Amino acid sequence: MKNWLTSLCVAACLMSGSVYAEAHHGGAHWNYDDHGPAHWGEFGETCAAGKAQSPINILTNQTSSLEPSKSITLAESVNSNASIADNGHAIQATIDNGGKLTIDGIDYKLLQFHFHGKSEEMIDGKQYDLVAHMVHKSADGNLAVVAVLFNEGKKANPMVQKVLDNVGKTTSINPSELLPKQNDHYFHFMGSLTTPPCSENVKWYVMKEVQSATKEQITAMRHYYDHNYRPVQPLNGRAVESK
Ligand SMILES: [Zn+2]
């Protein structure tokens, strides 16, 4: 009995020792609470030092017309398997073989989409109930993210429902069903990842047509994370373009 207790103690002590080491030597995990956005500089220098961070508050009367070379051509209509999971910060659908968008002749392949509730982006100071971020990557490693905003309404969103119904599972999806019908109207700016390491040079496209999700859907999504949004960041003179 004494030996058993001793070995239990050794295991427990080692465990608490390693948790301590993690929490105090950079291995701790960032989150939206005790290791929240104000501390993210400890997890990624750019989160604190960057000058082109996301999200932002888009002031619609301070936008300029989109330069044609920055417009996006969307080709997201593919049927692909997606594994839907809680990634520890958001509910995410990781796409096996997604569609793509094209900017100035360069293809960016859809890798995953995930949800934040409330929205990270603001438009004229308004925060929305949910946002989906569709993360795309080019062959040379550059990122382009399409944001789709949701507000509570009477109409349920089929893709939000599909994601909610399949957390922890693999299912077949068509990512184009997440896009608004009018997907050629959007805001564009240069920004960053909204989570550590907050890397910059990310091309952001925020769809103007806000989608509807029901109160039940929004509540069900927020059941996982109810404040996984980073506060808006200073614009620092960046241009916001509008199409
Ligand atoms: Zn995101």
C-alpha cells in the first residue's frame, strides 16, 4: 500500500511539475480568458508588435473602390469530405479537397473554415452574432480569408446546421453553401491571423451580405465558445477597399 501511494505521488508530482513548466515557459496555451488577447504577445510577438492586425472596425464612409487586381473569383463549389471538430478555440471544418479563390491569377485553396461568436469584424461599430472565416492558402504559402457574417434571424442557415450536427464527425460538404448569394460585394484590407501567432500579410475579404442564423443555431454554436473573438485592432493607416 505504501509503495502504491508513493508511486501515485511520484506520478502526480511529475504531472503537476510539467503543468507548471508549461504554464511558465512558453508552453501554455493562449485562450480568450486568463491567457486572453491582452497577453497574446507572449505567444506570438506580432500579436503585440504588429501594425497590420486583424480584426478591424470597417468604417464604410472611409473606404475606397477596390482595385480590380484585388478582386476575388470564387470557385468553392466542390463536394468534399470535411472533418468537423472543436479545435480548442473554435468549431472548425477541415476540408479534404476544397475549392479555391483566385486573386490576380493566383489560386488560393480552401483549407478550413471555423466560427467565432460574436463576430470579430465590426462594420461601423456593429458586431454581428457569428462569423465564419474561410481560410485559403496559395502554393507559395500566402493566406486569403473570406469572412461571412451572421445575425440572428428567422431563417436557419443550412451550413451552420450541418456543422453543428457533425461536430466530432466526418461528413460531405459543399463549402460554396456557406457563401452569400451576392458574393461579389465585399470589403478588402490587409491584416493578420486573429489568433496567435497573429502573422500578417493576410488578405481579408469581408462579405457585405449578412446571413441569417436562428437563435437556436447561434446558441448551439456559442455553447462551445461564447466569446472567442479578438477585439478590433488599430487600422494604422491601412486602406480598406470596397466592392
Ligand atoms: Zn477566425
